[in-house]
Amino acid sequence: MNFNINEHFLWASLIWGAVGSGYFIYGWRQRASIPLVAGVALTAVSFFLPALWMTLASIAIMVAAWWLLKQGY
């Protein structure tokens, strides 16, 4: 795996890692499994994908978590 680490990758990792950490902490304190898993997934995605794909995957994970919570899971 060839990482192209540039300033865009670092900023995207910082932002999406922080969002994932927030989801994780919220899920932990509320004892809610969906935000907890979404936080772990967002944090993991921020380390392995390039900036554009990381952004798209992070948005998809947040929308999926919101949709699952709206469905009552």
C-alpha cells in the first residue's frame, strides 16, 4: 500500500478522526452501540483511505448511523 501523504491527507485525517472520536465518545457515554461503532469506523477510515475516498466514506458512515438511529436501532 503506497500512501501519498500530503497536506490534504493530513487535514482530512485530522478532521474525520476528530468527528469519529466524537461519535465514539457520544456512543460510549450514552451506551448506544450505533454511534460507538460508527465512531470506530470513522476513526479507522481516516487512517487507511486517501482524502477524497475518506471524505466520501465518512459521510456515508455518518448518514448510515443517522438513518439507523431514526429507524429505532
